Amino acid sequence: EGRMGLIAVLNEECVRPRGNDTAFVSKVYAMNKENATLIQDKFYRDYEFGINHYAGQVVYDANSFVQKNMDTLPTDLLECIKKSSNSLIC
């Protein structure tokens, strides 16, 4: 498949009948192995991932990401995401 951004992977996981947060995090890691922005740490739980932001490393807890993403996003926000130059976002 190749590399996909966080939003695309999350949206894909939301349409799966048994989509869940742990599967989302696993797919993010699998599809973005070479992306230096994404941090993998052996001490992270199955539902955690890290991102190197401009201000430093941030660890995200993906619990409820899939459930919360079931809501629809405003179209202007979707357009901004599509125009992003950051490959992890778009």
C-alpha cells in the first residue's frame, strides 16, 4: 500500500466493521516506518504513538480516536488537510 497520513489511516479504520484504536496505531507505524516525524518507542502501549513536533516530542494516547472520528469534519477543515505539505497529515 505505501505511506498514508494519520487522518487517512484513521478514516480507513473508522469504516472497518471492527475498527479500533490499537489497529489504527499499528497501521500508522506499518505505513510510516521511514518517516522521521513518527516516533516508535518500546515503552509505548499498543494505543500510543509519538510525533516530533517543532517544540519537541509529543506522545499521543489513541484511546477513543476511532470513536471520536465517527463525527463528520467541516468541509473547510478537510480542504486544509488535503492541502497540507506534511505527509503525516494528508
